[in-house]
Amino acid sequence: MSKFTPLANYCREQTLKEFELSFLKIEAIIESKLPGSAQRPQYWANVVNGTGPVRSAMRDTPYDTFLIAGSKRVRFERKY
């Protein structure tokens, strides 16, 4: 199980077209601190063949992830 599996499971339960989570909320969901690199857009990038920890866990969820620059928040947008 990946560190981000709980976040992926959380997203699978959502029905909203779009929602935002703070880093603090994400840390509570995954029960772990996010690394400093989480403040860079690339950490959350939706690369089709990406192998990063977030991308690997989120690949099969209905949401893409986008860092909201300078806010320590992530926007989740429904793909389908």
C-alpha cells in the first residue's frame, strides 16, 4: 500500500465535480507529513505515465490533482 492510498480511497468516495483540500487535511488523511517538495506543482502533476507517489496512487481515481500555488492547498477536478 502506498502512502497515498488513503487519499486515493478518500477521492473515490467523493461525488463533487471539484473540491479542495489543505495540506493539513491531506496529512490527516494519509496520517503522515507531506514533504517540502509537495509545495511544487510537479509533485501533484497529472503525468499520464508518471511514477511519483501521488500520481501512482491517484491514477485510478476519478480526480486529477492541481497544486494551488502559494496556498498549501490542492484542487481535485473530476476527470469523468
